[in-house]
Amino acid sequence: MQGLQSLQTTTKMIAGIEAMHMVKKGQTLQGEKSVQRQIYLINELFDLTA
């Protein structure tokens, strides 16, 4: 297994793991548990555009 090459890679990997745990626990911001809310959460966490 190869080690993590940079701090940026490590940070993004940990953020992804935390995001998946939040989705699994139903902590998709506030409101109903929907796919749209989960997508919004991921986009917000990773500064993505929808």
C-alpha cells in the first residue's frame, strides 16, 4: 500500500470519509433526508459546482 503523497491529498481524503459518515448518519444539513440534500452537502464540503 502506498502512503499519502501530500497534506492536500490527506486532507481531501479525510474530508471525503467524514462526508460519507455524515450522509450515513443522516446529517445532511437541515431538513429531510433526500438525495438532493446529500448532493448539496457534498458540493458544499468540497466546493463543487452543481
